[in-house]
Amino acid sequence: MPGLKGTIVNPEFSIIIAVNNDIIEENFFRCLSTFTPQQGDVSFEFFVVDEADERRQRIYESQFPWVTLITMDKMRRGSYPRNLALGQVRGDYIVFLEDHVTVQRNHLLQLRKIFEKGYDAIGGSVINGSPESTGAWLQYFCEYHRWLPCRPSGYIGDLPGCNFAYRASTLKKLGVFVEGRYKMESLFNARAKAQGVQFYFAAEAPAIHFAFDARTALEYWRYRFHYGRDFAAHRGLGRGKRILYAVFSPCLVGLAFFRIWSDVRQDRSLKKRFWKMTPVLLLTLAIWSIGEMCGYLIGSQDPNRSFH
């Protein structure tokens, strides 16, 4: 099997997943089991960063021998685990997935075809895998509306945090991901864009996203507030800009609502769901904007916050 641990000297792809310690163990292993076998002659290595646990390690060894396990005494959130794994990758292309998504058996084959056209960074489409969950729909509309499957493939301004890939040589030039309490790939991608990296959206390389981290609206509201606060604190803005952004942060509600609508209106079923959820969605966006306002004015609770 391509990618079997220890058999590939120079793999084409390196896949990285960091295990969120809030996820139910059985759910992650179920997601992991859907990855292989990958179609075609694509070679890969697969890294999982997880908290040290002897029992789980035996499961990895017995059920997922193609996984290279990287353990931490205490699992850290944010991008630190991804940066840790990046120190060991050997592939020409680096794929970043989440512990609560599944991809198709031709995922790497599709990415290879696009990379061979010369692109340096690819973001796949995202499908909501938890349609029964209000929290999942809120997360889907707020975070993944730019990468809906109905969107045509082509250039795009950002990459989805649960399903993206970079050419390894490009990552080496860009440096490490921003480390904080949450993964903030948008800040990293903004740095990449500033250095001339163009992002390609691949509708043909979807990830199904399961809402293990936001089952209810209340859980998602709490997450969105703290994420907005940390995002604002890590942007590295000067004092004047922080005050200006804080003053205008309420405008985020209307702007974000319009952007989401502009994307979902391409799909009839999503459009119906969008209007049905409009009241709770507006409340969610308001909570998000308050979080960003707090981040600009008083910073983050994260000790690694950035105020440059």
C-alpha cells in the first residue's frame, strides 16, 4: 500500500493531522480509517500528532500501521502541533486536514493533478457532514462559505483550515504557522499572499466536515467569541490601527452577512437554510465582532498573544 510507514523513502505527499483533545476517540479513528486506500500510484507519509497514551498508541500500531505518530506529554491547541510535524515531513507537497473530516479515496490524486499545473497552494471544498446540528450549520456558514462545493474551481483569496495543501518548497520560504490558542491559518495565508503566493480552489477535492467541536449554538458562540478575540490580538497591528479596527468592528456583522449570502445563493438548498437561520446567524456574527473588539482593545487570554 502506498504510504505504508517505513516503506517510502521519498514520498510525494506528507499529510498532517493534529488530534484535538475534545474529540471523541472513536470518531477520530473512524475518520482516520476512511483515508486508505488512496487511488492511483500516489506515495505518501501520514503524521498524526496526539497526546501520549499507551493504549491509543497500540491502536495506531495495530489498526493504522501507515501512520507515523508524534506524541506530546500534554496536547497543545492551535498550530503548534502542525509546526512540530512540519519538522519531520519529507514530501514534495504538504496536506493539512483536521481530526474531524473525511476525504475521498482520490484526494491525493486530485491534488497531484493541480500541483502539476504549477500551483503552490490548494484549498479543497468543504461539505457539512452534520446537517442535523445547528452549531454545525453556524460553523459551516461562518467559516466555510468561501469553499462551498457549488463554487467553480479557480483562484481564491484564502484556504479552508480543515482542507488545504502547500508545496513544501513554498512552505519552507514562508516559515511556521502563527501559534496561539487557536489555529489561525488566515493570518499565515495573508503573509503568503503578501509574498506572491496564489491560492487555487479545488471543488474536486472535498472534505466532509463533522461538527465534533460545535454541536450546539451555545458551544459555537463561545468558540467564536474567543477565536475572534485571539485573531485580533495576533494580527500584530499598531495601537492606532487596533483602536480604529475596534471602533469599526460592529460593521463586521453586516459585511460578513453579505459575504456569506453572496456565496450560499449559488446553491438553492443552502440558500433556504441560510434564510431559515438568519436570526441566529446574525447573533453569531455579533458575538464574533464583540470578540474581535475585545482582542483589539485588551488583547487575548493567550500568553503568546502578539501586540507589535
